[in-house]
Amino acid sequence: MPTLPAPTERLVFREMTEDDLDDMAALLGDPEVMHYYSSPKTREEALAWIEWNQRLYGKEGFGLWLVSLRATGEFVGDCGLTLQEVEGNADLEIGFHVRAELQGNGYATEAAAACRDHARDVLEAKRLIAIIDPDNQPSQRVAEKVGLAFERDATSRSGEPVRIHAAAL
């Protein structure tokens, strides 16, 4: 049975559904949010993103969860855990996206810390990574704030350079 990260002081997590398509399409289609990706996602790609996460919830018991403000229910973004392969090694990765207009408020760090704790305490993961574009300084700072130190430079499955931040849990 899938479980969710515990709510934080300001944030709550839940599984994504097709009803979240408008919010997720706006998030993943925003050129500012997706600056370090090859391109923003289309509405159809955002739906595929939701469906991928729904499959992960069923298969793995985790995925990227929808993140909302605890006080108002306002959509913040997504954050969660996925299994990723880098250079032949499979690891549990933490990932996050926060709406452009809400960036800089500490939401990514707060959500990532909750997901890190969930990985350690509930999933009993022994290691956690973040795969980050070398130019994405804000995401590297979030990784470092939640205890994932720079480990190495690597090459992604698509052949792009990435930085691996990691921690033993």
C-alpha cells in the first residue's frame, strides 16, 4: 500500500490524479520551471507524467507526489522519489518542481526533506541521490540543504552531463 510523506509545517502531499492535469500541465509546461530540461512538456506529456507516477504508486509504493500548501490547498508543485539509473547503477532519486512564482520560499527544500525522511524512515532506503543539471545551482543548493552532497559528474541516459548529489541514509 502506498504511503505519503508526512505533512510539513507548510506542505501536504498526495497522489496525482488526472484531475491535476491543468496544474501539472501549467507547471511542466512553464519554460522557467523546465529551464534545465530539454524542453517544457506539452499537455499530453504532462498527462503521461501523471500516468507514469500513478503506475509507480501501484508498482513501487512511491513516485512524485503533488505538493500543496497546508493552509490553503494551493498547488505548489511536485516532489517525490523514483528509481533512476545512471551509468548502470540504479538508485532512489529525489526530484521536485515548484511553480515559478513560488520559488525562493523554501518549498522545494521543505518538500525534499520530507521525502528524504520518508525514504529513510518508511521505505528504509540506504541511499538517496539527486540527478541535477550542472548549471542548475538552485536545485544543487536544495540537494545540499537536505544532506545530499556532490558525489560526482556523470552522463545521463540521454547522454547529457549531470551532477550526482548523494547521501547514505
